[in-house]
Amino acid sequence: MPLEFPNPSRSFDEARNAVRFIGHDGMFAVPFFIEADALAPRGRQGPGMAEAACLVAFDAARHSIHTSARKLYSGGQRTTYTITAADMR
């Protein structure tokens, strides 16, 4: 069964400076993070992107984020997956 994202919930993880979201592979929940730098407009990466801005950027790029998450997930099983700016290119 392919990785799906039936739950649109996402939250900001301040400790990781990333947005957390969950995918599902059948009955298994698969945790993902996308770094704030990956959500920032190109050329504007760096510390300090606010939580609200990260969540708005996540919502705007949800389809491409899920596409990147599927590619990352297909690379092998891990406990969690982190999407970086390089993964979003």
C-alpha cells in the first residue's frame, strides 16, 4: 500500500525548528518533519522563521511536501523522516 496523508494535521516543533506531520502506510503511522529552511523562500533560508510562517508555508506547499515525503520514505525504513531544503528541489 502506498504512503498516504489522510490527516491534514501538522504542528510546529520548536526544538527541531520544523513542522511535524504524519503519513500512513496501511495501518502504520509514519512521522515526518520538514525543516523550516525547506519551507522558506529560496534565498531566505536561515534561523528565525516564525511558527506561523512555517505553518502557512507548509499549507501552501503541501502537495510538493507529500511528494518529497513519498520519495524519502521509499528510500528505506527509519523511525522518523526529515525533509530538508535539498529534498524539496
